[in-house]
Amino acid sequence: MARCTAPVRGHTRGGGADCPACSSRWGRGRDSFFQPSYSPPSYSPPRSSSSSSGSGGGRSTGGSSRTSKPRWARAGSAVWYTNAEVQELEPVRANVEKQASLDLRDMFLCHAWDDRQGAAKDLYEMLKTRGVKVWFSEEDIRLGMPFLREIDRGLAKSRVGIVLVTPNFLKRIRDESIADKELSVLLQQGQLVPIMHGATYDALREVSPMLASRNGLSTAEDSLADIATKLADLVAV
């Protein structure tokens, strides 16, 4: 006795016409039967859970690790940090917190004389706009004041030293200028942040290996305005 092939072969290709058990009743009356149609199931690849847009509104980092926010970052801060920046600035921040009750300037700005009306003044103005109290020779040393003594006082009354490293600065410290003396004091204190601006660490290493060993901030990575924001966050108490 013929047996139905549906359990093995199915009737999807030709209905029951090819089945030895069902072909006899399929024949002439096949048009009166419902012929099931077959269509392959559709398939959509799973969507990736990651998004191509940046998180937190930060700008594109080009594959770098600029995704850190330090514990001292102010609410709503729009700047991002590398892990190296956070690690380097952490002890500086700890010192700021220890001295929070003292009547000190937030920062001492060390710069080359040639930058006093250029990059140094620009950075000073940006910091001042962000509420940072900066000791800046162009503003704090008046005509007739003893220059070196006022610098000495400024260094003593500031929590943090920032060093604006430019090609002019590199030239000045080679010549053992005032900037070189300021740098020597700041290096002894240990609480300083180099700001690289148009200069490289390789060039800095030739004249100050100690300063070059520090991972500071750089305008090759951030705008001067963003660096000013990071510095303002660093000293906000």
C-alpha cells in the first residue's frame, strides 16, 4: 500500500501530485484544493548596540582615549581629558584642595617675555574670564617695582604654576633669563602644569628634561580656550 510522503518530502513543491498516496485524488480535481504557497523567511541582520554618535556631546576624538572626566570637573563642563592628563593633574588638584583656606592666587603664569602681549596675555584673559585669579607679570608688576622680588612674591603666593611653553620660551630658558629662574622655582615646588603651545616635547627635552617629563596640556590637542577651561576646573574650590 502506497504511503504518503508528506512527513518526509512534503507537498510544498508540487502539492500532492508527486505523492503515490495522494496523487489519485489530486489529479483532475487539483484546482479545487487549496495549494499552500511557500516563501523563504525574511532575515534582517541584528542592529549593532553601539552608536556612531559621540556621547555627552563631546567632539570627535579620532580614536584617542579622550573620554575621561576627572572628579573635580565642574557640573556641565564640556571639555574631555585623556587618562594621562587626569593622572598628571590629580596631585596638582590635591594640593589645591589642601590650600583652599589660604589667601593665595590660583595660578602663577610663567611665560617668555616675548609672549607677554601674545599667547601669554590671551591665556591670562581667558583664565580671568573663567574666574581664575592669575599672577601675571604684565598686570602685577608696576613701574618702579623690584622685578625679581615681585616675581618671588608671586611664586610664593600662588597655589599652582603654569608654564606656557612656546618657541620663545625655549629660547629664553636656554639664555638663562627670568623665565628660566621662574621655572627653576616651580620645578622645585612640583606643582606645575606645562602648556605646550607651538612647541614640541622633543624640543623641550633638550633644554628642560624635568619639565618635559610631565604630561601637561597642549594646543595640539585642545584649543587654548579649552585648556583655560580645564585649568579653571582644576583650581575651582
